[in-house]
Amino acid sequence: MSLALFFGVLVLLLVLTVPICVSFAFVTLLPSIVDASFPYTADAAVRSMVSGLNNFPLLAIPLFIIAGVIMAKGQISERLFNVFSYFFGNRTAGLPCAVTITCLFYGAISGSGPATTAAVGSMCIPLLTSVGYDLTFATALVAVSGSLGIIIPPSIPYIMYCNASGASISELFLAGFLPGVLIALCLMVYSYIYCKIHGEDKDKLNAKCMELRAKGLGTVLKEGFWALMSPVIILGGIYGGICSPTEAATISIFYSLIVSLFIYRTIKIRDLPKIMLEGIHSYAPILIILSAAVAFARVITLMNVATIVSEAVLSAISSKVVILLLINVLLLFVGMIMDTGPAILVFTPVLLPVAEAIGVDPIHFGIIMCVNLAIGFVTPPMGANLFVASNLSKVSVFDIARKAVPFILAFLIALLLITFEPQISMFLLQ
């Protein structure tokens, strides 16, 4: 069966908005339908789907999702924001920068872009508008900063990439830290430029800061201490070699429960069934897609797609710079039309051999791929963060996307630095 027909059918199904798992399942069976001698039957596909989920590292995904839901209900983001606002709130672009830093820290808890956008945006968008910031700007800021949720570890897309590539989850988590910080810095630089050009309502800002500072530094730090410790415990356990990512995800659930139930007292025991149900609703679609993607990846291997694509690209283009730029352009486009999880599962086995052939480390390539796809969270038509932020602020998705363009350009600058300066990703692994 020709690769053109194979991927053409897949693209057609996706364009027709056929569910991802159904699309994967159909194209998985397509080679055996076209060619009866193809060594991968429906029975083999089902066995692959079941056995592919019997994977200990994949347990980290539902565990981090549940921990993120608990943290959101426990108003962890509000405590984080108050701490950063206390120190930066009265400076130029202080509150917008505090929003980005809050998303950076909250991303280290939830591992999800939309979850970070929802948790931080529900509190920060009304607050920013109350002190004079433009509603569309505030919404765009939260939507783009929410993408840090899948860059800063622990990250659900990182886990999916490692499952597809065989790379070490712990190493990818470590590699993702500095790129996440770099992207946050780029976003904060634009926020500063925007506030310098458009000005700020200093009277309202000072009043808000005085209100916060009236509590006193001790009170603010006391209220925010346990929230600040969340990413420290989760990432410290992984980076310190104390626990695996899956074990750290389990710890994060117990930690978030203890903090939310007994310290902050922002949730009650009776809320737990609803929280667990929300986590299940978030994970169930991922589980189905993962199972179908396992069988899909097996077909790609049997069809020798990676070798064919790698040889075709390398025979046509010899420049490493050009190949990396083309990969970035492709992934940026894919992020606009596909969800992050399926995109990683489809394109990792195809593009990773090309990247390795030109000397790109699999860990570095994982960061490049996830940063590209993170931009897809704020680019139509998929743009999950745009829809979440729009629902919070009632600003149209188109208006948010237009206001987000300068933020996206800052994101792209960081992407180019990450792509062509591997040490940004690999430094902490040395």
C-alpha cells in the first residue's frame, strides 16, 4: 500500500472531523484491507491496543490530571498569584508578569495547558480588568501563558512523547525546565513593552498593591507557602532521583488533598467524587486515543514509514538548519489543526528518525516538538486555550487570537532559540 494513500485517508478523516480514535483505528486496518498479505490483522491490532496500555509510566497521566483538578478546586492558583503580585504588582507590567509566573508554577502542578488557563484565568482576568487593563489583552495574556502548562514539567505531552519515542521521562522533564523559563521571560518582555506603550492605571494598581501589602509579607507567604511547595515537592522528587514521574504523580495527589482539605480547607470530603469524575472525563478520551495510537504506530513500523521519510528528506535536503526549520513549520501547522496528544503520537515515529539522522538528540527533539505544539493551543482553528479563555471572559476567539499575535511572536523567538541552541534544553542533563 502506498504511503500517499495511507496518510491521505488519515488526513481526509481528520478534515471530516471523524473522531481521532476512529481515524486511527480505520487507517490501522486499511493496509490489511487493501492487501490481504499485510502482516497485521484486526486481531493483532486489538491485542496491541490492550497491551499498549499496560504501561507503568502512562499511569502518571491520569494521576497528574486528578492532582491538577484538586489543585484547581483548592484555589492554589490564587495563593500563587498573591505571592508574586506582592513583590511585582507595583512595577511596570508587574501584574501581567505575575500572571505569567503563576502559569509557570501552576503548569508544574497540572501538566495541562487548558487546565492552567482555566485555573489562572478564572481569577486573574477579572482582577486585571478591575485595575484598568484591557479585557482582550488580559484574556490573550492568560491564554498564551497557559501554554506553559505543557512546557514546564511535569507535562502530559512529555509523557506521551516518551511513550512514543522510548526516551526517558525523567530526562525530558529535566530538559523542559529551562525552555519553560525562557518562554516565560519572552512573554514577560512583551508584557512590559505593551504596558510601556499603552500605559497603566497607577492609582488602581497602587490601591490593589496596598490592599495586598496590608496583609503583611508574613501572611502572604504563609498563605502561599504550601502552594509554592507543590512544584518543589513534585519536581524535586523526580530530579533528585527520589521517585519516578509516576510515583511523583501519586505523591502530588496526596499532597494536594492534604493541602486543600486540611490546610486551606477550600474543598470538602463530599467534593471528592465530583473531582474524581472530572478527572476521569479528562483522561478517558486520552486513554482511547493512546490505545488506538499504539496500533497505528505498529502499522507505521511495519510499513517502514520512518526509514522511507528519513531517506527522502535527507536525499533532497542536506542542510540541518533547513530541515529543522521545515520540521518547525510542519509542527506549527499540525498544532493548528490537531490536538497535541494525537499529533505527538502520529508524528514522533515519522520525524524523530529524521531528527536523529541530522544529529538532534531525542530529548532535545521532544522539547522542540512540544514547544511547537504548545503554540497550537493559541492558534485557530483548534486553539484549546483560546476557547477556554473565551469562555471565561466572553471575548470572541477571533479577538483573542488577534491580540495574542505579539505574544505568539515572542513564543516563536523562544522556539528558534530552543531549536538552534540545544544547550538550553540539555544543560541540566550534563
